[in-house]
Amino acid sequence: MKSNEFNQQAVSIRLAQCAKSFANGTRALQPLDLEIHPGETLVLLGPSGCGKTTTLRMIAGLEFPDQGGRVFFGDEDVTALPIEKRGVGMVFQNYALFPNMSVGENIAYGMKIRGIPAGERIERVERLLEMVHLQGLSQRRVDQLSGGQKQRVALARALAMEPRVLLLDEPLTALDAKLREAVRSDLNKLLRSLGITAIYVTHDQGEAMALGDRIVVMERGKISQIGTPQEIYYHPANDFVADFIGAMNRVEGIVAGNRLQLPTGSLPLADNGRNEVVQGQPAWALFRPEDVQVIDITEADAHCVRGRLINTFFLGDRTRFEIEIGVERPVIAETSKRGWWEAGQQIAIRVLPEALVKMAPRTDKEAA
Amino acid sequence: MQNRFRFYVQLAFTLLVCAFLVVPVLLSMLAGVTENFFVGISSGLTLRWVGQVWEMYQPTIWRSLVIALACLVVTLVAGVPLAYMLARYRGGNSRLARLIEELLMMPVAVPGLATALALIMAYGTWRDFRASIFFILVGHVIFTLPFMVRPVLAVMQSSQLAQLEEAAASLGAGRMQRFFGIVIPNAASGILAGALMVVTLSVGEFNITWMLHTPLTQTLPVGLADAYASMRLEVGSAYTLIFFFMIIPLLIGMQWATQASRKKVRL
């Protein structure tokens, strides 16, 4: 299977005002607009119940949007088409391999349905097995495969009909952690080489970061933010995204000049045009643990915040410090440097202006 | 020591209960090959009664088998798609489907005599139909259909099967292709379990059949009642013996088929 076989068919997907209510009246999805570029891997990320699976199933044709919603593949309106007519390939969380068929028969199922002659079917099954590194397992029964192998058979089966769109519904969740990483890396390579439009649903932010060209973060049936992994990580659009993706420190202070005044020091204000702070008013500063520089108290200067180390965790590749600085929650710092301080020691931290994720005025609701 | 004692007490009790259940069966079978049951075994063993039953009631045996197999065919053809429809209609949570499911069970709860009487009142005037074995077949189908639908429905309602169908649909399979290619092979365990029930119940069915039969459409259980009522006890018992020999290989065969299919298809 050469990459250009798919490139030619890479199609864009557009959802227009797609909402979904269920029979019992609950709204799984608010009206949603989403554009997916041809050949892009888009990850739908969010906690369970956020509507990501419903969105995927609407693109697949397993669910239909409420009145008024439209789904387009390229210029074609596929809203009314059931899944079997949409030309999508789908990989399910539990693989959904047919237990009454061998590995080869599973992969060939779609071709058989479309009436592709047996000779060509066998040839293509061999190529697909090669693509997912399962050569020679064509005759194997499905229940004789390991979890990782099943996953790859499911992928080969989904790709067998050269679908316009590849849909993956938490495909790695059923695998154990180590295997997940290996399969993820293979999957990433494969998706890049195929150049197929792929939509990937997951609740695992690590997976989303590693695989997505763009990530759609969803919360309670709504899109919270769409962006590249870097945008989502460094410039979260709101508190939900900031908290959901990675770990985030959140510190409250008073705006004074171009700094945020804290009880034991001050942080710079981020100069990135995103500030909506008012002089003399309370505001939040948000920054990542890996952006906190931990400094020995003897080297602390006016641009530091002083505090007391309350916990130290050595994690092998990095060390995590919890530092009490006289605000509500301790600051978490992570460093890969081989420094060490004991819990209870006085210490200082520094955060560079460019590392501040966002500064927002404190609202009255939060103050209450 | 204490444990050992308790084990033997429990064993003895179990054996006693088994004996209580098995002795009548053995006695009945023995009666069928005894020259004179009232005199006892000492009167000698004989196959005379078995021969006599075979000669007199052979047609009822074949008729019962034919009806059981026809009943199986009808319940398969009607019951399996019905179960599929009940499982999938409106995404599988339809009140109507649940209602139909409950209604299907009705003939099991209603006495067979009442079902039969209703059939006679409704269709008794259609002479040819009334006098044929099809009339009995209808009664058997009404009675056995839920025993096919229930186990098949249980398998078809499993979320795994629903997902297999979604996978098949994503590969381009239409409803019919999914039903025959994915649903039926993967619901085989439920279908075979249902088939086993249907054949067993049909062969042994007495209540409905007794009301519906004519002298020319006697089935095995009806013939058995006839033999006990109007012949020597030994003849009736010999009849029972033949019944056992007929039904046991059938049951073992179907049980084996069910197990074999379970081994093959793990859902």
C-alpha cells in the first residue's frame, strides 16, 4: 500500500450546526461547527461524557445530527447517508473483530462485500498484513491474537477498502501502558505515511499530543478549544483546557505596575497581548510546573518569589517540588536538573514572562 | 474426621434424592420388558410389548419427529429474525419491543388446553386444516416460539454483537449482509440453545396436542396416554422405553452441537 493511494482520496470533513439530543431529552452535543482539513489527523479530546464519541459517531454515520445539522465529506452532503454508504474506515475500542472469521477473512470482509475477486482479495490482505507487521498470520483465529495484534488487524481491516476517512474510537485504551506507547508510535507513522483524513477520539492527553495535527478539546457537549498541540498546551483558551491538559499552577496576586504582587515576592506580567488585568485588582497567573525555575534562597533576587519546600519527589527522569508561597495552593515545580533540596528548606522560584500561560482578572464568582 | 463424616452424610442424602427420582423411571422401563409386571421379574423378560408398540404406534413416533422438525424450522425462520428485530428496533430500547416480548411468553403461562380451545374455536371449521398435522404444528409453534426467541434475543442484545454489526456496516455491509454474515454466525450459541428447547418441548408436548389431535393425527405423547388408558401397563411402559431411546440421542446430539458452537464462537 503506497502512500499516494490514499493521498488522492484525502477528503475534508465539515460539520455544520450538528447537535445531538437523545430520546430521553438529554443533549449530548450542543450545535457544533467543525472543519477537518484533508489528510489531517484531528484528535477529539475530553473527559467521558463530553460528546467526543457522539461527534465521531455522527461523522461515521452511526448517529445522525438533530434537525438542521449537516455533515459534509468534501463538497458532498452525507448527512442522510448511513455508515455503510459513507466509505469510512473505523477502529473500535474493543477491536470488534469478527470472531467467526480468521484474521484474513476479517481484513477481506469489506472487499468481499464489494465483490472484489478472491485473487485480488488475498493479495491485498497480504499487503495490509505486511503494512501492520503481521505477515503470515492470515489463517490465525482472532482469539489467538494478543491485544496489540488484534488492534493492528482492526486497523488493517479498516484500511482495506481505502476509505475516505479513518475514524478511531479510543483504539489504544484496551492495551497495557507499554504496548500502548509502541502501537501509538506505529500508528503515528502509518497515519503520516497514508496521508488519510483521520479522526481520533481519546481521553488521554498524551495520546492526543503525540498523534494530533490539531486537537479539539471538548467539555460538556461543547468545543472548548481547537488548536495544534502546542497552542492547546501553551495557550489554553480557558480554565478547563488549562486544567485538563497537563499540570498547571494557578497563583493569585494583585496587579502592581508590570508585575503581579504575591505575599512573598512577585511574578512578571506576561507581555503577550492576552492580559485583561486591571491595575490594583486581583488576578490569576497560570504557568506549567516545568517552567518554574527553582533557585537556592541565597541566589534569590527581587524578581523571585520566596517560599518553603514542603515536598520533594524524585521521579527518575525529573524531580518534582511542592513549594508553599503563602497563597492558597502550593506551587508545583518540575526540573530535570540534578539539584536537590530537602523538604522544609527555604527556597525561591522564578517564572519567565514568556512562560506564563495566561493571566486573567479574577472574577467575583471565583472570589466568592 | 468431622468433615469426612459430613461429606458421607451429604453424599448419602444426594444419592437418596437421585434414587427417589430415578427409580420410577427405571421401574417404568423395566415394566416395558417384563412378561407380567404384577407377577414381577420372575415372570421373565420379553421384547413382546416393545414389538407390539412398535407395530401399533410407529406412525405416532414418526409424526412426532416430523412435527418437531417442522416446528424447529418454523421457529427458526420466524423466531430468529423476530429476535433480531426486537433487539434492534429503535436502538433496542423500545417499549413496543418489550411488550411483544412479554406477549410471546403468554402461551407458556396460559394452560395448553385454553390455547388449543381457542385454536379450535377460531379455525376448527376449516375441515382439512383441522384434520391435518398442520393444525397441531400451529399449536406447537405458538407454544415453543418464545423458547427460541428468548435465548436468541439475549445474545443479540449483547453490546458486543451490536458493535460487530457497526464494524460490518463501516465496511459497507447492508442490513441483510450483516444479518446473515455477522449476526447469525455469532448468535449461533443462542440459536442452538433455542433449537434444543424447541425440539424437546415439541416432542414431549401433550396438553395442546391432546386437544388438537384427531385419531389420524396422534403424536407420541398422545399415543402414550392412549396406551396407558386402554392397554396393559406393560404396553404403556414399553412405549415409554421407546420414547427414551428416541429422545435421548436427539438431546445428546443437540447438546453436543451447542457446546461445539460455543467453543468456536466466543462472544
